[in-house]
Amino acid sequence: MSIMAVHETPGPHTGFPLPSRHRARTARKADDTTADTTDTTTTTAAATRARVFAGLRIVTGFVFLWAFLDKTFGWGYATASGKGWADGGSPAKGFLSGVAAGPMESTFHSWAGAGWANWLFMLGLLGVGLALVSGIALRLAAVAGTALMAFMWIAEWPPAKALSDGTPSMSSNPLIDYHVLYAAVLIALAVASAGTTWGLGRTWARLPVVRDHTWLR
């Protein structure tokens, strides 16, 4: 009667050899442990990334909302007390009439004080701010906010080294300024679906009209 040889190696604690099938089970357990660790790390990283985007979304939304509220009620920051929109002031007039560079300088001057310009400007600030803070309609907010930032960029015209009266423009970069950064943040938040964390993004996406028209997300 022959005896079949079993491939063996010393055990980790006893010093006695372990059967090859035991080694296979041990290897599988090690692989499973490694996979579990990798999955946990990936899940943690994804959760952290979602919270970072959510925080960025909320603080950016507060910037837009604060601008709307200050210009509406004249809280004494960018808008002096008693000169807010609610007091009969023109929230867009000061900015547009102060344009002193760029190809649309005269056009912006003609728009200063126009009722439609005030409404578009203020509704843009309010809509983008509410969308970001609540986490809904981030794609619409990205489009509207980027358009608003583009007009403001053209109004300030960073490429100009000097204003129309000859004084230095104090522009530090001919292309990239804070308007471009805000636009980039808005687009990134929409792409990342940043409204699903600390926001109403998931609830908004389940609405029938939003499911049928994904551009509303």
C-alpha cells in the first residue's frame, strides 16, 4: 500500500508542516482581508470627497445669497444702509456705471439703472445661491452662474492694463480672476453631483419632472 505524499511547509506557530490545502485557505483569507481593506479605504475616500464638495457648495452658495441680501436690504457692507433694492436703489447701477474698460464699456453704461438689468442680476444671485445651499438644480445653477460671471468678467476686463481714463487697472492676471474661479467651482459642483450630500439633491432627482428632464438636476 503506497502512501501519497502531501506537500507541506512549516506552520506559523507550531513549526509543524501545514498541508497545501490549508495554505490555500490561508491565502484566500489574506486576499479577502486585503480586498475588504481596499473597499473600506475607497468608501471612506468617496465619503470624504463628497463632504468636501458639499462644504464647498454651501459656502459658495452663501457668497451668492449674501450678495443678494446685502444689495436688497442695504446691510452696510457692499451696499450702504438705506440704498438697498428694497429702499428704491438700483443694485446693478453702481457696478455697471463704474465699468471703465473693455469692449462693452459703453453698452454696460447704457444698461446701468435699467429695471430689467436689476431683476436679471438679482434673480441670478438669488437663484444660484438658493440652488447651491439647498443642493438642487446644480446644472441650471452652473449655467446661470457661469453666464453671470462671464458678464462680470467682461465688465471688469482683466486684460486691460489701464482704465479708459489712463489710470492703472491694477489687474494682476490678464485671463484668470475670481469670476473665472467661481465659474469653475459651479461647473465642478454640478459635475460632481454635490447636492446629494448635506443637501436635497437626491430628493430633487427623484421628482418625475427632473427624472424626465435631466438638465434640471
